[in-house]
Amino acid sequence: MVEKLTENNKTYYICEECSFAYKDKKTALKCEAWCRKYKSCNVEITKHAVKI
């Protein structure tokens, strides 16, 4: 399940498979599902990742 992280009063959701951070839980869940199924990252999903 996606990990929730709060830093500098902002909430991020972390894909437990690849550790990319996202501003919304829905995108993090999509990333995690893709990573688990295909053992890789999807550029269309990871382009929404944020640097924390």
C-alpha cells in the first residue's frame, strides 16, 4: 500500500515499489500497481512524480 508522508506541511504519497513521490494518492496507487505488475516504471505515470 502507498505510504503517506507529510513534509513542510505538504502531503505526499510514496510508491512502495520505486519510491517515487506524488501529490495525490490516485497517481501513487497507479504507479505502484504498474511497478508490481511489470517490474518497471511507466513514463506516463512517473512524469507526475515530485521531488521532495
